[in-house]
Amino acid sequence: MTAPVRFPRFFVTAPAPCPYLAGRTERKVFTELKGPHADALNDALGRIGFRRSQTVAYRPSCADCTACVSVRVAADEFQASSTQKRNLKRNSDLEASICHPWSTAEQFTLLQRYLAARHPGGGMATMDEVDYADMVEHTPVTSYVIEYREPSTGSGPGRLVGACLTDRQGDGLSMIYSFYDPEHEMRTGLGNYIILDHIRRAVSEGLPYVYLGYWVEGSERMQYKVRYRPLERLGRDGWQRLSDDDQERLIRDATTGRGPRGVPVGGGKDLLGASPDGWQPV
């Protein structure tokens, strides 16, 4: 006798100030990931725009705004721009290691430097070591941390300059959270290099996509995502590829700083940050 299928129960968070667009509020719908079918549920929800944060999958559910758009790179068709090729060459000596999802003091120290420089007013700025351990280790799905290190100059490992918490889904790699040394004097574009490396990894593993999370056209800190071609966005009619003209315009606007302006400091990383006191069942 087959066990009955249990559909997940969804909740919504209470409205809160939007971290991406000034003067707006945000709300998220989410469900818990648990049990033997957590990977399958995470895969299914990922294809319809959900993201994972620890043991929950969530997506924006704002009453009067649809600015947050899920985007993914078609990895097997990706063609690096001249800038991206230079980035790959410049950082080709970095040694990447796939690690179990266990937090380390070295990772946390790097995260603190990253947050202080890039997201000083964000919700994660007050994270302590326990919070970071929860983010990395509380995962019911197939996850790992990819560490990026400079070549070793002695018997020990080289300097840690970047890391990414990554989920391996059925159709791609989902970049949950990446961080890096934002003030490295000799290396630039480390954040972009981590994305480029994930694209190469997806191709080598036969996975068609790299999920980049949410893109918000009016948020300055989210514009780096439009530089990866071909890019697909999730809309009412499913996943659709951006046309060459549209993506060229978005890249041009991101380069020149044109377009609507969002929250200048703080937001820019999409993790579920609402308190359980604000959760309401759907």
C-alpha cells in the first residue's frame, strides 16, 4: 500500500520594509523542508521561484509588487564576455574545494569582512558564529560549501578568499549565499569569479542551469546578475529567456548606473529573515 502524498503547508510572513526598493514593503510565502523527500520538494519549488534558507523554502509574495524576479543562467550555452574571460584568467590559480556543509571560524571571519564592506546595513550584519553555523549546517537537502583559496606557500592550506553555500538540485546548482574578500589588493571580481566557476561546474556535471536567486531591476546591488548570458527569468508564463536586445540594454544600464534606484546600502542578498512571530498560515 502506498503512503498518501502529503502536500506542504505554506505560511506567509508579516509585511516588513523591503530591503531592495525604498518605500515599499515585502512579504514572503514559505514552507518547511523536512523528511526523506526534502530534496525532491526543494527541486520542485526551485523550478517555480523558491529559494532555500536553512530548513525552509520561500519566495516573495508581495501584494502590490512583482519586482523580485527569479533568474538562472543557461550554463551549457553560456559564452563568457571578454571581461569575464579576463576574470577567469586572472583568478585561474585559485584552488576550489568542495566541503561538507560545516561552518568554520575562518569562513565566518571572511563573511564578517564581506558584510562590513558590502552590506553594512543589511539584516545579516549582526550575525554571530552561531547564526552562521545555522545558515550553513541546517540543511535537509544536498548542499556543500565551495571554498576558494590562493595557492599554499607552505604546508598548510592557502589563504581563503571566497566561499559559497550551494545546493545541488536536479536541474542545476543553486547559489544560496556567496561571500569573498572585498578588499583584496591583488584580486578583483572575486564574486563574479565564483559565479563563473559555478557555471563551469554545472556544465561539467551535466546540469543545465545555475540559479542566481532574485533579480530586482531597481536595486543597484542586484545588477551584476544581468551580465551572464543567456539569462532566463521566471514570469507568469514560466521561464523565458531574455532577448539579446533586452539583456544588452540591462547590461548597459548597469554599467552606466542608469535606471530606477533602489535601496543603496544594506539589502542585496535574498535570505529569509522574518521572525517566527510574524508567520501566518496560508
